[in-house]
Amino acid sequence: MNNFVYDIPVKVYFGENQLGNLGEELKKYGKRVLLTYGGGSIKKIGLYDKVIAEIKNAGLEIFELSGIEPNPRITSVNKGAEICKNEKIDVLLAVGGGSTIDATKFIGAGAFYDGDVWDIITRKVPVTNCLPIVTVLTLSATGSEMDAGGVISNLETKDKIGYMHPMLLPKVSFLDPTNTYTVSPYQTACGSADIMSHIIEVYFNMNQDLYMLDSIAEALMKTVIKYTPIAMKEPENYEARANLMWASSWAINGFINGGKRQAWSCHPVEHELSAYYDITHGLGLAILTPRWMGYTLDETTVSKFYQFGCNVFEIDKNMEPMAVAKKSIEMLSDFLFKTLGLKSTFTEIGIDDTNFSIMAKKAINGGLKYAFKPLNAQDVENIFRMCL
Ligand code: NZQ
Ligand code: ZN
């Protein structure tokens, strides 16, 4: 194992009926709270009223920013940063999925910058500080509730850029699986495809000495495979929602990285799809991942696919490694497209080859030459064509 630093200082309240601690937690950071949320799902599910009651009971002042978009836009981030500066906000409370939490992270950083927050995301200026962030998660997917990253879109420039900084880590996250009961079967499937991809991005590497971390990654993937179909059929199945929720946080909170130094493969590529076509992140990953696997499978990588096939899909260990590898990709495709019912091609979601070349060129800036199997722009274009 390589050397690494393990530091995940996010306090987690997991489970039902923990919201009573919200006021106390917010109070630690000040009096003026900016509540951020998306297009209104938190009102429909009754969570908005509960959160407002907790904030009021704690004697805190509430300001609001609603309407944060899926694939959150820089315009919403700038709006939020302005509110923070004008209203002298002390603490941010993000209630929603990854988009709301991601936007809130950059609102918190933008509160300390007099300018367009896009300058931070494009690395023209550094993050110097961030307002404290508390989250109430409503969708199991991105892991934003327990990681230091966020991804913001700019419609004008057709960019979707990820950024990580330890100052962006939430201080506290409330993870109540019952808040995800209303997530639609489609969003549940997309969320699970995202969780699965976060694990795959770090699991597929050629380090040989990661038995403990690999075993945990395999258990997380099996958790997603076991519980997603249950959550889709029985939306109020607590066991399924709880297992998915905790898996989503642990897939990307840094623990399973354990010093692995390779760049991610499918995420930088998918972010281009979301930037150009505003598709759901998990859907893009679902379509890309099996094709990326097929493209990267060869004699040098087959051992990892063999491990994946035997340990995650329980394929017969006595089969030839290449046969196991191919079957594992087939089984992953079946899981994503048959069991979860996600669309399996770009054509079905209205994407043709018009932007393949420009998207591929932009995607490789994400460091793809350092990936599990190094990829150049032509490789990315080839993978795009496999998805048509
Ligand atoms: O906007 P509202 O009305 O809240 O509705 C949302 C939205 O339409 C809805 N929803 C959320 N919770 C719900 C619910 N509907 C019913 N009941 C509930 N309990 O679901 C829709 C999608 O929400 P969104 O927040 O966009 O989904 P997700 O959590 O998948 O976030 C996706 C964003 O996160 C980024 C993605 O690129 C994308 O922009 N990512 C963030 C990462 C990170 N911070 O580390 C890593 C990921 O790889 C990812 O890139
Ligand atoms: Zn993701």
C-alpha cells in the first residue's frame, strides 16, 4: 500500500428521527442560516417544514436560496454567494441531493471571494475559506455529503468542472434513509449507477497489495447490486434505502482510495456529456462504464476483471480469466440495463456523434493519461462510438 493521509472530519447523524439535533449543530456556527435547496422536492416530501421548524426552534434566522438545478449552474452559485455577503450568513444548510450540496460548497467558498465564483472552479483563484456547511441528504448517489468535491456547470461555455478542496467538506451531514423514500425508481437507478461507478473508478487499478480495501470495495458493489432493485420495487424498504445511503457515502469519502494514485476514467468523460446534453450523471455513467470496460480489457488488465467477476458477480473461478472478464462486463450491463432498466445507448437518449471530437478533447484534460488504462482523445472518441 502507498502512504496516505486519512482525514474525513464529517460528523454523521445516520438514521430516522435525528433531525432534532439540527438546531444545536447549526448554532455552533452562528445565527444566520442560508437554507439551500432544489426544485421543490423537499417541500413535497414535508422535509422543508421540518427543517424550518428546527431552525426556528433553535432561535436562528433563516434566509433561503431555492431552485438549484440538477447539474447545478454557476449562476445559482453566484446568487448564493451574493446572499452570503449581503446578509452576513454564518452557516449554510443544504437540503437535497448532490446538486444542492455541490452548489452549496461553492457558495460557501464564493462568500469569501469578490468576483465570479467560476474563477475558483476554473482555478484562476484559489479557495481561501469556506462558510461551514451542514447537509440533509435526500438522494443516495454522489457522496457529496461526505466528500470534499463538487461539480458545477456553466451553460455559456458548455463546461462542467469538478473541484476538490478540504475546506469544502461538510461539517455535519444528516443521513436519514426515510428522506429517500420518494426518490423515483429512475433516480434511484441513476444514483446507484453513480455509486457503483465511484467504486469502480478506484477499484480498477493494478496495485497488487490492496486486499483489505478491495474486499471492502467488493462488498460495497454487492450492496448496490443487492439493494437497488429492492429500493426500486419497494421505495419504503428501510433496509434497502439505508444500505444504499451509507454505501453512497463510503464509495467516495476517500476511505477506499487508500493511497491509490490513478486518475478516474469514466467521470471526466461523463461530465462532458452532462455539459453538452444536460443528462443525468448516473445515466451517462451507466452507458459509458461497460463500454469503457470492454475497451480497456486486454492481457494486461484481465486479472482485475477476473477478480471483479469472481468476487462481485460470483462467476466460476475455474473459467479462463478472459472468459470471466467478458462475462463480468456482460453481467454489469445486465444489471444496469435489464435489472435497473436504464437506457443503454446514446441514440436512445438523443446523443449523436456531432460533439464527440470536442468532448473527447475536453475530457482528457481530466488526467486520463494517468488512468487505469491511459486514454487519449482518440480512445475517448472510440468509447463514445461504442455507446451509439
Ligand atoms: O431539485 P429537487 O426538486 O430537489 O429534485 C431532485 C432532482 O430533480 C430530485 N430529488 C432529490 N431528492 C429527492 C428527489 N425527488 C424526490 N424525492 C427526494 N427525496 O432528484 C433529482 C436529481 O437530484 P440531484 O441532486 O441532481 O441528483 P444527484 O444527487 O445525483 O446529484 C447529481 C450531481 O452531483 C454531481 C453530478 O455530476 C451532478 O451534477 N456529482 C457530485 C459529486 C461529488 N460532490 O463528489 C461526485 C459525483 O460523481 C457527481 O459528479
Ligand atoms: Zn459520480
